[in-house]
Amino acid sequence: MTDWDLVIECIRNAMQAMDEAGHTAESLGDQHTREEINRTRQQMLKLVERLSNLKIVLNNQAAFATDELADMLNQAFTGKHTEYRRTPRMNPR
């Protein structure tokens, strides 16, 4: 799986998390127990993390593309992944 596949998966997961957050918020309106509030809070924290990771990628699209291209070329010529990247790997190898 390439970094771009992981970006697409991250987008899909973020969209799913947004849907889940909406459903959770709707159900929270009916139930105000401490457990429901804590569960909602945990889901919202996961959503913030997913969206933050996606924002990093979207704010640095050119850098991610350049690093991915350099990695592919290096792997084609040497059989190894590049050691240096300006951007973090989506999936550590």
C-alpha cells in the first residue's frame, strides 16, 4: 500500500468518523449519563486526531508528492526506501 492509498483511507476514515460523531451527538441529546458523555468525548478525540493527520497531508501536498516520487525512484534503482523525507511516512516501513 502506498502513501497515497493511506491518504485515501485516512480521508475515508475521517468521513466515517464524522458520520459516527453526528450519530453520537444525536444520541447524546437523549441520554445524559456520564458514560455516554465520556464515550462521546473519546470519539471526538479520535476524530480530532484523524482530521489533524489529514490536515497535515493536505497542507503539504507538494512535499508529500515529491517525497513519494523520490521514494519510488530510489526503490526502483536501489531496491531500498529513501532514508530522508521532508514529510512523515503515513505508514512506517
